Amino acid sequence: MCAISLKSQDRNRQFMAYIDQYKLVAMDHQKRFQIPSSITLAQGLLESGAGNSQLTKESNNHFGIKCNNNWVGPKVFHDDDIKNDCFRSYNKADESYEDHSIFLSRNPRYAFLFTLNIRDYRGWAEGLQRAGYATDKSYANKLIKVIEDFQLYEFDDLKLAKAETKKESSEHHKVKRNERPTFISNELLYVVAKRGDTYEAIAEDMDFKVKDLAKYNETPEDFPLKQGDIVYLEKKNKKVKGGNERHVVKPGESMHSISQIYGIRMASLYKLNKLDGEYVPQDSDVLKLK
């Protein structure tokens, strides 16, 4: 257990160092290319092993972008899908980030992603997997876990995102205090987030404290809500109420999103399945709920 803990701490330090080094680059690219900073950073972290992969060290290739017929720049060769696969090589990391943003923004395959809200990292993660960005069936879930573990969504909150959220809020969130409909599921009271919603707006409408909503839903206070998200108004259960005993994982899900579906505390979900915080839900995994 001590060895696992030390390994986890070392990984966290490497990830935090990488985030600190490249967060400004990712935020600049969000302004220029409309790609969420959280997605860029999470992809960079996973694809480059936080900058420690052999490919990244040899070629400054942080996103595993391969050569194609149009690539005329430097190349390196590594075994991947085939032996001696051709990968692009760059003089510095910034060039790799630039190429990654251009690759996504100019490829028709990913055009639908740019219709999403800039803070919808979950939609982006699921969309990247659906569009075939990676062959790993758990790719979306891995991105989401990294983003939520390291709160990378905070870097999506640029002036552009704030202006967009404010506009959407004024158009779609004209709700008077205490007039939100409430629902009950798993014996828990909850509301459903609207487009452009925030904990602050829900707290004001329902006469709650923001910190309490964040605590009940096991997130930071600035956690970005997506339309349709469940927001509990009381603590979640230690075990799922009702008949659901198993959950089959789907692409784009995290332990947090699964815990929200069933109103079960994340610690209980991990414990029931004898899992630790390093676990990433994979497509078709079966999780116990009670």
C-alpha cells in the first residue's frame, strides 16, 4: 500500500508540473482555436505521459500525431499500431500544441465538437472517442478522470467562456427564487441543471449555500454544470436505493457521473467494488451498486 501511495504521489507531482508548464499554452489555444483548455491539457498529459514518454522526449510530440501523406516535416519512428509507425517530430513543444489544435480545428471529422459549449469537457471527451481520435475504448473516460482529478476545467473559464455563459444564463435561466421544479430519485431530492447553469444560480433560487451544494454533489464550488445534470439538495446515499444492483459503464462516464445517476457517494462506490482512486471506468465494465 505504501509503494502504491508513493507511486501515486510521484504521478501527481509529474502531472502538476506538466499542467503548470503548459496551462498558458492551452489557454491561449482555447482563445485562438475554441478548444477547451481542459481537453488540450488532458490529451497532452495522457498522450505524452506528462511529458515523459519516449516519443515526447525524442521529438517533442505531445499528442502522438502521426505522419500522413501531407506531412513534410521531420519524422521519427516508433512501434505503435504497426512496427516503425511514422510520427511527426517538432523542434519544441509549442509546435506540437499548435499542430494539435490545427489538426482538430481543420478536420471535418471533429467539426461537430465546435458546436458544443466551451466548458462542456465531457461532451468533448465523448465526442473525440466517437469520432475515432483514439482506438482505446476508455479514452473518453480517461480524459474525464484526469480533468476532474486535477480540476482542469478551471482553465476553461476564460473571458470567452464567461461571456458565453453570461449570455446563455440571461436567455435561458430566467427563474425566480424557489420556482425550480424538484424531483425525488433514490429517496433523494434534486433539481436538474439548465443550460448555462451554475451552483451559485441554483443556490440562489433554492435558498441554499453554494458550499453545501458542492458538498452534497462531491465537487468543487466552481464545478461546471452541463444541461441535464442532476444536482442533489441533500447528501447522497451510502448504497443505492431501489432495484438497481449493477451499472454497465458507457463511454464518457466517470465514477462521479455514475455516482450522480444513482445518488451514491463516490467513496461507497469505490469501496463496494474494491477499487482505488486510480481506477478509470472502462466501456462495458460492470460496477456493483449495493
